[in-house]
Amino acid sequence: GDFAQLPPISGHALYNGLIALRTTDTTQSQSAILGQILWHQFTTVVLLQQNMRQKIQTTADAKLRTALENMCFGACTSDDIEFFKTRVASDQPGHPHLDTKKYRNASVITGLNTHKDLINDEGVR
């Protein structure tokens, strides 16, 4: 697993130290307990420190890669924050607009499902 990955939306991460007894006998809770037990069987961990999926192609790619790596470890610099701000869609001048062709198939991160739904509704028009 990727230790820099966000934790599960519901339940606990496999590497969580708590293997709590659950009060439900659902298949999902049993699978969660078994997953944690299996995870704790590992005695060797290999930490990968170089991102092999995102190779540097342009200056912007290099900035994004650095900012993402810093964000994984909670160590964003002011340059990283400024770079991320340039990626915030807005009607303000100088910000990306989601209705332009360039961003037609771009992945979009939203804080709320309602925002995601609005963007998806616009995309089908």
C-alpha cells in the first residue's frame, strides 16, 4: 500500500494498530478484520521514494510533481501553494475556466459532491 494515500472514507486503514472487536457480524466487518490481521503478518516494509509514474516532461510537470511529493509529507512550500492556486478553477481573470476546451476532459477535485454534480451536469450540456 501507499502510506501517503488518504485513509479510507469509512472504516480504518489496514495498517491501523487497532484490531477492534466489531459488534456486527457483517461480511464487510469480517473482511476488514481479516485484512488487518493479514496486514500485520508482514515483517518487511519497502519504502519507495521515487515516483516512477509521473516523469518530468515540462517545467509545469516538474512543479506539480514536487508539490505533490511535498504535500504527501505535509511539507508544502509557499511555491507549492502558489502553484496549486494557479490550478483552481474560477471565473476570475488568470484562473482556469472549466468550460474551455483545454479542460474538457481534465480531472476535477471538489470538496463537496454537490459541486461535483454541478460540474458533471454542465459537462453533459
